Amino acid sequence: MTATATIESRSRPGRRGPGPSGTLLLAAVAAMFFLAQLVLVGPDMGLGWDETVYVSQVSGHAPAAFFSAPRARGVSLLVAPVTSWSSSTALLRVCLAALSGLGLFLALRAWRGLFPVRVAALGGALFASLWVTLFYGPQAMPNLWVALAALAGAGCFLRARADRTLRGPVWGLVASAALAALMRPMDAVWVSLPLLLAPVVVRRWRGGWLPVALAAGLAAGAAAWVIEAYTGYGGLSGRLHDASQIQGGLSWNNAVDDQLRSQSGRTLCRPCTGGWPNPVLFAWWLALPALAAAGLAAAVRARRAAATALPLACAATAAFPYLFLIGYAAPRFLLPAYALLAIPVADGLLALMLRRRGTRRTVAVGLAAVALAGHLAVQFAVLHQLVGRATASHREWARTAAALHRAGIEPPCVLTGDGKAAPHIPIAFYAACRSADTDGHNANTTAAWLAGTAGRIPVARLTARTTAPPPYARGWRLIHVRGQVYAYVGPAVRESGTAGKARRGAAPAAPATGTTAPPGT
């Protein structure tokens, strides 16, 4: 392997692509990623909480949920070609799975000439087989797209540095940076720091337009987010402050143990309490640093240390805020780090296997095959349980929405709640109602507005049976929706008597007085 890698490292990146067979290998990895999403996750999982917020911005199915400070419009733009005319979640899932497969293929191709094709293919397969990658591949969520953009951007940066006559990698870097910033501006900045600082640290990389191209891409992608900060959040500093507050305040916090606990399939670990999961579930996570170090050692021997050191540095800066600056964990936050680690880890894994000769190589390959088989079994087991839980909870939301319709709460309508019985924001989307809150991180309206609106259109506050109503809902009727879910309903519902007769015209827009988002966005 070392001799082959050395020869490839001395070739001019971009002048020699992976060739037809290499392209087919990368395409096969991307195709398997697409098919695995359809088989293991499936298109019928329903929309999650955050997804309903993003999709509602461009969907005719329900009024737009209020946008929180950390969110960006990239996901809404991504799904708009489907959701603007169709309410089919299955169609949306299939389209996103196909797009993520294509994105993985393009991201891996950005590394052509920098590593042997087998290294890029194995790295792509390792990344694509993680439960967190497969789970979020077909979802309307931004983290995977930041990951793919980061992987492509690092490859384009290295190829452009190796051959300054090429223009394709420069434009690829601009597009990758813009995509990452369009999805999550702050994540894009963190992951791009090593690329911006590399010309300062590495003398032979000084000069050229790459830092300018990278900055231009970041600025283009984040422009809408920055403009929206001044039009809706009191300025850029105000939006950053609100985003920090929603995430619990950014300060020194060791969330490494939280990330380990979340490897059992917890999409949001906040607060991250309880016992440790079986070590088998996070053994792969602990092995990543050792395999990355092996990849760096292999790169030094092959005289292409920069091609490995740079993505490792980008992975470190991408992971840093989510390991040490927030007090909770969500596995999807580390997707950019996993994507950037994938190729160096694959290089290290192949180096550990193929450097040996004879019987020792056979033993090493056999042990690696057994370890990878066990790794895949763990990933797919976690994914299976997670998909089952998510599908069940989303169906519960749909059933609750149907029960609300039977009780006379039909569009145009407004849902609010205290979160004790059911999450009213996603249920509002399923019911095609507007979601509203008067306090907390989700505050976007006032008690006076809710009280006034309740006399014209159906307004309901989801709650538990024993929870007293807030002052504006005193005198509202308490009804049983289903299961443990109850609701205080306004006079418009009480007066209608039957479902569908409570309509009094379109629901007015709620006055925005704050930001909304579930914790951990």
C-alpha cells in the first residue's frame, strides 16, 4: 500500500482522476448508502420535531413554525422542491436519501489523486455505515449536509493547493463552504478554521486566493442568516446570544461522557443522566483516535502528511464546541467530525492490515474483518431500535392530531401547551395548526393574543389532566384528547359543537416576541 500511495501522492491532483473503475467503486459506495437508508430507515418514519419546523417554512400543509436563533434556512431550501407541492413524507424521504447518496459520491470524488481510491471508498463506507449517518441521511436536518460539505471542501482545498493551475477545486471549495454555511453558519466557521489558518502555519502554502475563496463561500452561505439576524433578532450579537441561551449557554463543559452515553441511540441527551450503556456500543467511538493516529503515521510514511493532518485538524475544530462548550449531547452534532475522520481512519486501518506479509497479513486481515463485522452489527442494531422508537413516537403525534380534529380543532387553528403531556409544536404541524407559546425558549406570542384568538378560531392548550390552566385559559373547557393527553379548548371550539364548524376565517399571524426551538437545536 505504501508504495502505491507514494506514487499517487507525487502525481498532480486533478490531472489524474480515479479512472472509470475507481469512479464506479465510489458510485457503488454511494448507491449502497442510498439503498441502506431506504431499507434500514424506511420512508414511512414520519417527520420529527425539528423536521416539522424546517419543513413548515416551505410547506402548504401547515403554518410556518417560528424559527429559533440557531436555525438556518438551508434545510428549508433543500426540501422546498418537494414540500412546496407535496405533503408526502415518503416522497421527501426518498428524495433526501437520493440527494445524500449523491452528496457522498461528490464528496469522495473531491479526494481523487490525494489517496488511493480504495482508501476513499473504505472511508466513505465506514462513514455511511454509522447509525447516526444512516438515521439522518433521509431526514430534513442540516448536520449531514455540513458533514458532506466539510469533507468535499477539505479535499478541494488540498487539490487546489497541490496544483494552483486548477480552477475546479477552487470553485468546489467555494460551493462547499457556501453549502455548509447555508445549513449551519457557526458549524461552518468551526470546521473551516484549519483551512483559514493553514496558509499562516504552512509557509509553502502562503499566497494565492484560497483563503479569499473560502471566506467568500462562507459569506455567501451565511448572508441570509446574518441579514435575518438584523431583521428579526435585534442584530448579529443578539442572535448569537439567543442561540447560546437556547443551547444552555456556551462555556467550558466536558460533554465527552455525554456523547458516550448517547451512542446507545439517544438522539438528544439533555440532561444526559442514567447509567453507561454497554461498552460494545461505544467501543468504535473510543477506537477513532487510535485509528486516526495510525492513518497519520501511514501518511507520513507515504509522504502525504498534509492530506491527512488537515482533515484531522478540521475534525478536531468541528468537534470541539460539541465536546467542550455545551452541557449536553446529540450524536448528529459530530457528523462533520466523523466525515473528516473517515478517510484518515480508513488509511490507518488499511495500513495496519497491509503492511504485514505472509501469515501475519492474513491474520491481520481476518481480525479486521471480524472487527468490522461486529462494528456493523452494533451500528445496525442501534439503528433498528432507534428507527422503531422514532416511528412509534411520530405515529403517536399523528394520532393525537387526528383526535384533535375529531374534537373540533381543525384548521385554521392554534395549538399551545406546557410539554408535560405531548409536544405541541410537531403535533401542531401534523394537525395543520399554528404552534404558539407565551414563555420559555419557544415564546412567540402573548397570552392576550391567545385569549383573543380563541373566540374566533379553535385554540387548544395540550396538557396533562391534573395540570391547572394558565390565567388566559381559565374558563376554557377541559377535554380528553387520547391516552394521557388532555386539552383546554377555547370558546370557539365549545360553540362549534361538531368538528369542522368552528371556522371563523384564517388564523392571524401570532406576534413574534421571542425565538422558538426545542432544546438542542
